[in-house]
Amino acid sequence: MGTIQEVGYGLAMKARLLRQSLCLLIVLVFIPHSAYAENARLTNIIVTNTRDDLLLYLTVEGAFHEEMQSAILSGVPATFSFFISLNRSRNFWLDKNIADIKVTHTVKYDTLKNEFIVKRSWEDNKPLVVKSIADAQKLMVEVDSLKIIGLERLEKGRHYQIRAKAELSKLTLPFYLHYVLFFVSLWDFETDWYTIDFIY
């Protein structure tokens, strides 16, 4: 059994979590679906290469809205997933799949330290700590210098196609908020597939 001070601290933490939960519930319940239906899209898509590797750059626009920012500031993590496929185009046959890649970006706000922790899977999930939500958003929406494949696996003069899309993964709610899963669909976004054709 804890001391009175420990018990008091525990009750204060539970009250704080409850307040954050109620704020999130209000956000999820009272924001109309159309507010979440902003058309997120991929932009600034560039396919390039180094001496050894094929690289991809892209940005997601329209992914963050005010309600999502409020939820993140309440301590709810958000995860963006990026799906990239590389195919070799063939005239009289089905295209040949060369590579399929999924990368994720996750942001979590530490309410005690007042800082954002962003992890990007293609950077070994190394924690990137920033103080502003603007910096966190920039890290979340940009993919830069992502290695798609080694050039030795491509054939000179062949036609290739890269397809890419992004989506916001299902909202992971704390245990005490699982009863509002009905509203999770309001949190989702998914871009269209974007296609880039090139000759190596």
C-alpha cells in the first residue's frame, strides 16, 4: 500500500488522463465527418538515383487538420504508412513486380516534457525529438532519400513504374477509450495511388 502522497499522485494522474480522454472524446464525437474528409495527396514526388541506388522523395499534403493536432497534443499517437511498389513494365505480359516497400512514421507527444517524438521506420526508428508541432509534422509528412532498390537489379533501357500512396493508420486508443472505437473511422485518411513511369 502506498503512502498518502503516492496515492494522491496516482489520483492526480488518473484525473489528468480522464480530462485528456474527455477532450479527445469531444473532438471525436462533435467534429463532423466532412472535417476529416480533406483530400490528402502526395506531392513533390521525385525518383532519382545515386551511383548505387534508386531513391524516392515525396511529401503528403492535407494530412494534418486541427482536430488531429488536438488529439496528438492530448497524447494520442498517430502513424502514417507509406506504400511503394516498383514494377517493370512489359508490353504483352503482366508487369513484373520488383519490390514492395512499406514504411511508417509515428508521432507521440510527451505531455510532461512538452516535446514530440517522431520515429521513421526507414531510419531504424531512431527517435527524433522536436519541440514544435510544426517540426513534428514536417518529419511526419516527408520521405526523403528512401532507398527503393540497388541499381544492379535494374536493366538498362527497360521501362519501370513506381506506385506510391500514404494512409493514416487506424487510431490506437488508450485502453480506457476503447468504447469510442465507433468514431475511429473519422480519423482515417488515405491518398490515391500515384504513378511515376521512367526508363532506366
